[in-house]
Amino acid sequence: MFEAMTSSPFFGLALTLICWWLAVRFQKKTGQLIFNPVLVTSVLVIAILLIFHIPLERYNTGADIIKMLLGPATAALALNIYRQRAILKQHFWPVVLGCLVGSLASILCVRLLCRVLQADSVLLNSLLPKSVTTAIAVSIAEGTGGLSGLTAAAVIITGVEGAILAPVFAKLFHITDPVAEGIAIGATSHAVGTSKALQMGEVEGAMSGLSIAVAGVLTAVLCPVFVNFIN
């Protein structure tokens, strides 16, 4: 009976939704950004699959339905730019240049570390888009020969780190401009960082949310060019 249940196309979908529900409740109860629902859900799913010896192929049968939603989620980011077009018009160059510098810095740092550690091209291509939202990062990684699972994990870790360290670096470098803070957070730590930016202030949250989309578009253009260049 257990094998029949786990072989169902709805098993992976149901398991993911249940773990997500538990993760959201846990994050709300603790209030700690490190317990990001995406991160906690991933840990729970992996733990269940390992403990009950469930093959990954069975889980993916239903989980692929969720993966199909990454495309629409990517396109939906354009709505964020449209809604905040007034802010983009007012701070056009700071947003574009800030996101460009942030994207380039992320890509170059990954390249440098992978070269120092002598990592192979698959690992490099998987980590290059780590600073943008999962929907875009996974698409970039798959298009350049990376591993989508590794990319998703790197995106989650980057977002959690950004949310935790953003206030620390802002204080360390005496950054008090809310526009600069928002752009920096959104361009480097996507939606998870934006949740922290919203706590810092309305302007920070708006600029960070806008930077998610702009940095995602820039990274989607830069990564393939960068991969072709180094190859």
C-alpha cells in the first residue's frame, strides 16, 4: 500500500504542499528569517525521502507539476516592474546601474571562487545565477548546462544570507539612503532579502522588490554571455 501511495502522481505534489504549510507556520512562529519556508520545505522533503527510502523519481512524478509553474512565475515579475513604474522612472539610473553592478559582482565572485577551488563547469554554471529569484535562476542554469537542484539550493542560501547580513553591512559601511539599501538587497538576495527590506522601511521594500525583476533580467542576459566568453 505504501509503495502504491508513493507511486501516485499526486504524492510529490501533496508532500511538497504539506511540508510548505508546516514550514510557513514554523517561520511565523519563530519569526526568524533563517527558517525561510523554501529552505525548511526542502529539508523536510529530503529528510522524508531519505528516512522512508522513497526514490527521487517517484517524488518528481508529482513535483514536476510545481516545476511547471516556474515559467509563469518568471513572466509575472514583469507585473512588479509595471506596478512600480513610477519609482523606476524616478530612480531609473540608480536602479539599473545598481542592479548591473550587483549582478556583475555576483557573477565575477562565483567565477573567481570556482577558479580558485578548481570547480568544474557544471558547478560554475549552476552557481552563476545564485543571486536572482529561483524562477529565473533555474531557467538560466538549465540553459547553460547547470544543475537546477543545485541552483535552487544556492539561491535559497544566498537569500537567507542576504536577509541576515544586509542590516549588518548597511551599518558597517554607513549606508543610510533607503534607495541604495533597497537596490542592494533586491539585486543580491531576491525575495528573501526583500522580506527583510520591507521590515527596514517602505522605500527599501519597494526598491528591493523592483530590483528583483531588473536584476533578474540583467542576469538572464549576462550569464549566457559570460559562459560563452569563458568557454
